[in-house]
Amino acid sequence: MGLKPFLTLICILNFHLLHTFADDATNSSTLETYIVHLDGTVGLFGQFGDLESWYTSFLPSISSNGRRRIVYSYRKVFKGFAARLSADEVKAMENKPGFLSARPERKLDKHTTHSPNFLGLNQNMGFWESSNYGKGVIIGVLDTGVFPSHPSFSDEGMPPPPAKWKGKCDFNLTTCNNKIIGARYFSVFDDSPLDDDGHGTHTASTAAGSFVGGANVFGNANGTAAGIAPLAHLAIYKVCSIFCFESDIIAAMDTAIEDGVDILSLSLGGFSFSFYDDSIALGAFSAMEQGILVSCSAGNSGPFNRSMENEAPWILTVGASTIDRKIKATALLGNNETFDGESSFQPSDFPSTLLPLVYAKSLNTSDSNIQFCTPRSLNKTDLRGMIVVCDYGLVTRVSKGIAVKNAGGAAMILVSHPLYANMTLSDSHVLPAAHVGYADGLKIMTYINSTTTPMATILFKGTVIGDDRAPVVAGFSSRGPNYISPGILKPDILGPGVNILAAWPVSVENNTNTNSTFNIISGTSMSCPHLSGVAALLKSSHPDWSPAAIKSAIMTTADVVNLALNPIEDERYVPANIFATGSGHVNPSRANDPGLVYDIKPEDYIPYLCGLNYTNRQVGSIVQRKVDCSVESKIADAQLNYPSFAIRFGRSQPTSQTYTRSVTNVGEPVSSYVVETVPPPGIGVLVEPSSLDFTEANQTLKYQVTFTRPESAVNTTVYIQGYLKWNSGKYSVRTPIAVTLR
């Protein structure tokens, strides 16, 4: 589930759901849903008495039966609506006062027993205890809904929702409780917020699931499951059903803002668009203005550069990494070589005797797809008693095993795609299986080709904790640089997203005797709710911190080494670059006491947006008020007070660039910091002043950094990196530096 087939999820605003019908005079087949943006600053809607009437004035005349074509009316994210329209009707709208833009809506994609412990969160001690486990904080989750009867959503020990809560429950009155305090659905394909996919149940329980003992999959990864903020409240917004439509996502974000959530968690996204044309970015900006932190998945399009989604600087963009737990399944070959892989299905009765081993590609050389073990390719193949080696790709990993099993195969060895290198996944397979890395797969192929009677078996070794390579960046985790705003480093942070155990609506073991059902899946969809939960803990511990301050605390305290104290690696087991890791891997306990934070006020984004060369109208559509960039102090994107630096030295950029940062003291009131720099190779880094002396809490001081690339400098790589740190006796505040040379 961790590579691109995830549902698209997103959070958005307050909505009015109306029936969708075609106008009598228009053939419904010519209509599609358009997102219409209006200029709310012109004051025209005052002539109509309310927004609804103003929105309706842009539409064709109401049909004879009085039914309208507005799908949603938006109020919080931006002024505008979604409606069923023809291209000609949109054209006719363009000349009306207050019209800004209209375009067809897009479809977006969806992008734990041990992960809290891996993050240093332990019951009845430390940061988890001091933050009250997120008590009183409301996390809004935009996803596929929720399975509310799962024990992860029990409200035992939960307080009632805060007085500010204004949300609703579209389940019956007894289904919502003090854990799930609200549940809404938005798709016309649905009649309730019930999760019929599993993705939403998994992400919601990862963020804020209650403690559930005995959580496991096929007896593996056994332990007490808990979300990262187990005493936080959940507000569920179902935006994905058959598809995840943009109009539904905007409506959900609009509603969530009005309902009073504190954190929005969106494990979904799509291709990058300019921020004024990106519905998630628009909704997130309006949420941020209301003090709501928005956490989004970075996308599952790695390991390619410039594959990032959700790139706006007011969003916390989360990449995925491994944890130190593996559910081992080891391939033993006839020559006694062994290769460790993974699978959550670990049968106790699989024979240790060697069985015939075959590479699927050799079964039919005329079928170009057979190596991927597709159901069609293996449909008439007799694999009785064999262990089949299958290549990664084309169909889902579990469906490969189904095809092998249906053809009589005894077991499967799944080989990772070369791009994913050493990454292995603990899927709930239907037959004995081992998912091995690409390099190990090549060695298995070499063995098969070296003998006329290749043999193998699979040894199941259960749950093993203590992989000191962790965290490793997941092969699928999307990478920077930031396409829309290259001066902002993305992703911001890494979190656990590989082989994550969390609540699931049904039993993957076909066990009908319990509703305590779990599944292990992977993706940045899984890492995002981990960070949503961490943000909830920080919000509970520091209710006065802004979304930018919470982001800064998370980023400047991140870990940059693995459990073996070596630099964090990527899927190839080489040091990961900064566009894979961002600031590093989240360390919740350190984030609770960061010393200094880089804060950003909502109005600080206006000169940044003007500096992106957006028009007044485009900036106004984001900030929802009139803006004149000719009188604003435009800044380069790298000048935004962000907790990282992303610098470009190309033909059009000067060889010396100076940027300013402001840091606010949230640590010891009287404290002194001294700068430490590790410049990117060949780049000069001068920080002035070199020390910061604070005399009180919440005091803000400025520093500037001059980056210089000598004319004579020769660099053999496009991307280089370094960092600067502000060190005191107690704190170390790290700010990464990414440099692009082109």
C-alpha cells in the first residue's frame, strides 16, 4: 500500500452540500465540476445579502424545477464555489464583476505497536507524560473515513471535547464519542463517514489511536498499539471514496476550519501547482491563519528528484523512513546462501526442506509481463510445489502472491525494483513469501542460472527489533528540490512510514472473532499522521505556539544520524542527501524544548508570495484580501524566515547572497548562543553576528548569513549541503543548508 496506489486525501473548509443536478436546458453529459474562485475583497456580495445568493448570481438561470448546480459553497478557504458547469457557461461567467478564475476540478491520490517507542515515547514518563498525551487537542483527518467501532477509537479515559468544538457527527448519535468527536462525509458516492478502504482508519489511529493491548498481524509485531497523541480528539472528514475529488477536499477543509480543529492531517496530494492554483495550499493557508498546523505527506514518487508534493512553506511536508523493527523471512538457497527479507504472514508449518525454485520470467519468454507474476500471465501455468521468484511492479505485491498461489505455487520470493534497492516491505501475503532487496535478488538469479536444479526454502524468524540502520529513507519517499519555490527546502522532516502497524477495519487473517484488527502498510501516508500526532503533543505542551513555531521546533531538533550514529542513509544504504531527509528524522522529546524557534506570522508570507512574481490577484486569492505587490517589500523565497536554507548558484544568480533570519527564545530566559558552521563544499558561509545573547524569554534577535561561491570554484555535483547550528550550554539549534549549482 506504500507506493503510488494510495487514495488521495486532503483537508479543507466549511461547506454547504447541495444536490447536483443538470440544468434542464443543458445535457448533463456536457457538464463537469468546476472550482470557481471569486474576489471576496470587492464587497459585491453585500448587494446580495449573503454569500450564497452572490454565488448563485454567477450561474445560469435556475431551472424550472428549482434545482441548482452548486455542489459546495466555500467560505473559509477562499470565496468561491464548486458547481456543475459547461465550458460555455464558464466562459459567460468571466465578464461578471468579482470573477477570478474557474477550472475543472482535479482528482488527487492517497499517498502502531512500536513506532511510538522508536520515537522515544514511553508510557508514564518523559515527553509523552508531560504533554498529557495530546489531551485537549483536536486532530482533523482528511482521508477515507473511519471504522469507529475499532478499539483504537475507544474513549475510555478521554475528556469531553473542548468548548470551542462546533463539529457534527454524521454517524448515529451513539457512534461518535469523546475520541471521535466528529465525523463527516463529502463524496456523492457515500452515505456515511464509514471507512470501506482501510486507509483512513489506519492514519487516524496512527495519529491519535487509544492504547490497545495485544495488537499484531498474524501474531507478529505483537504489543500495545497506540497513536502518537493517544489522548487527542479525532475529527474525521471522509473525502475519498471511489475517487478523491478536489471539490470534496476543499469543502472538508472549509468545514474543519469552522469546526475548530487544531491540527489537520492530509495523507494525500497530487502534482505540484502554483500555490494560488493548489487547493491544498489554499486551504492550508487559511487554516494556518486560524492557528491550525497542517501536516501533509510528501508523496510516494521517490526516489526521483523534484518529485515532491505539498510544497508550500506553511505546510509541514513529511517524508517516510523505516523503523528498527523487521518481520523477517529469510530465503535459504540450495547452495546454503541466505538472504533476509520480510513478510508479516509467517506460517509455522512451512517445511524447512528445499523446494524447486524458478524465476517467473523463464516460464514463458514470449510474455513480457510474466516476470511480474500478473494473474493473467500465470493463469494457465502449473507451479505446483515450486517457490517462484517475482519481480516488483505492474500489479500489487499481494496480488502477485495470489497469482502464484492460484497456479499451485508453494511460496514466493519477491525482488525489489532496482530503484527501491534494499527497501523491503512486510505485507500480509496469502502464501509463504519473502520480500528481498534488489541486490539480493540478483544474487538469487545468479544462483538459479548456475544450476539445473535450483532449490530453496523460506525460514520465518518473526519479529526482530534493533536494526541499527534505522531510520532509512524509504525508496518511495518523494524528494526535493522544491519545484514551485526552490528557495524553500522540502521535505521538512522524516517520520516512520515503512511497515507501520495500525488499526484496520477487517481482519487480514479472516478472523471473525474480534474487532481488534490491525494491518501493516507503508507510505508517506503513514509518516504524515505520525507528525500530526507529534504536532498535537507540542500543541498540548505549548498552546501558545504558532504553527510556524511548532514546525520550527520539529525541524531544528531533528536527528541526522541513525541508531548506529552514522549519517541517515537512503534505500541504497549510502548517506541520504538533504532533498531526501529535509531537516532529518523527527525527535519529539527534543522538539518539546528547542531553545530557539523561527516564527512566521501570516502577514510575513505576502512579500514572499509577491517575490514569487505572482500577480496581485494571485496573491490575493491565497491571502483572501487585496494585495498590491508594487508597495509590498518583495523578498526572495530564501529570505522567508524558514528553519532551513535552500540556495541557488546558477548563471542568473549572484555569486554572493545574503539572507536574514530571526530567532525567538523559548528556552532559558538568560542564555547565549554561539554559531557553528559546516559549509557546503566550496561555498563560503559567513554568519553575523557570531553570537546571540538573550536577556528574557520570547525575545527575538536577528542574524544574517552571506553565502559565497568563488568564481574559481569547481563543483562536480549539482547538489551540495551543510548546516549551521546555534549552540548554548543546553541547546543545539540546527538549520540545514541546501545548495543547488546549476
